[in-house]
Amino acid sequence: MRHGLFAAALAACLLAGVPAGAQEKSGSKPGFTLPPGSAKILLIRPSITVGAQSTGGMFEPNADWTAQARDNLGAALAVAQQGLGNAVIVAEEPIGPAATTLAGYRALFSVLADSVIRYQFFPGNRLPTKKRKGAFKWTMGPGVAEIAKGTGCDYALFIFDEDQYGSTGRKLLQVFAAMAYVTVKSGEHRGYAGLVDLRSGDLVWLNADQQMGGDVRTAEGAQKRVRQLLENFPGSTPTAAPAAR
């Protein structure tokens, strides 16, 4: 029985093994600066999902954990935005067609950020057009200005956060895999924050981390996560600097 469990676990980890994640990366549009006190930033409600990672590596959302993370990250952001160097306005959640438009741009930002991470931040996957110095040029298109109509804002700040905490089965699989010298990750913690110019739709700054720290289900962990997400934010004051991991 014991040998059978080991063999099954080994087979599963060979099929589901995940390569090591990327280190934290950030980039900005060539020539972009954001002097303190020069702009108004619209903070879009963050996209937050928290759940468990099953034995086979599947993501299983947890509504209670997600609610805790939203409350904790919201409180941490309310404090952190005071150190971003420019006026920050929290976007109201629209209804009707406007809500559909905002949801579409949230999704578009996620796709864009994933593309930057995959095709520019990873040297092995870097597109030929992204290899030269100063080649950080990505855009959502000028239509994104629709989400900030009537706010007078110059930029929109999008934040994405996803946490998968390893289940008991996943952790056991990790132990068996280690015995076979196979690497299996237990848990995934990734997030990114991006600043978009509402006049052009250009992504002017992105900070992405595939191995984030801090348990967002706790207030202290959420504060750490926000510091990491907003690390090196353009025009930020020293109070927004990240703490050691």
C-alpha cells in the first residue's frame, strides 16, 4: 500500500510538476516620470481571488478566504495610497452597461499584464521586438478612458492578486516528490499592479511578482502584500517603500 501510494504520487508529480516561478520584475514606459503632486490616479477595485490548490494542482476558490483578503487588502491600500505621491481617487463600482465596460477592462489588463510577464520579463520567452533597451511599450488602447469619465483622473491603477494555498494532499505530494528528487510547488501566490495613462491607454508602469509573500487572509500579511505590489511606484514617497520579505 505504501509503495503504491508513492508510485501514484510520483506519477502525478511528473505530470503536474510546475517550473520555478519568476523573480519579481518591473518595467516602465521609456521616458515616463510621475512627479509628486502632478496627477490624479483612479484606483480600480482590485481583482482578488483566494483558494486552495488541490493535490493535482487545480485551483479551488474559497469565498470566505477571498472575502477576508478583500477586506484586509482594502484596508492596507487605504493606508498605502497616502504615500503614492499623487491624489488617489477610489473608483465607484458602476451598474448596468458601465459595469460591463469596467469588467472588460479589468480582464483586458490581466491579459496585458500576463503578456508582459511572459513575453518581456522572462528572457527566454522575450519577443524580438522587446529585446532592445527601452522597449517597454504596451497599451490597452485609448478606449480605457471610458472607465474614468467624469473623474478628472489622468491615470488608472489596476491591481490583481491570486493566492492558492496548498491543500494537505498537495503538501503530501510535495513530500513524496522530494523523495524522488522531483520539484513540486505547494501553493501559488502571484500579483501585479499596473498604471495606465488614461489619455493614450498606454501601460506606463507594471510591477509583477509570481512569488509574493504575506498571507492576505491576515491584516499583517495584507500590508506586506500591498508593499510588494506598490514597490517602486512612480512618484511615491519613502513611506510607500516595501519592507523586507
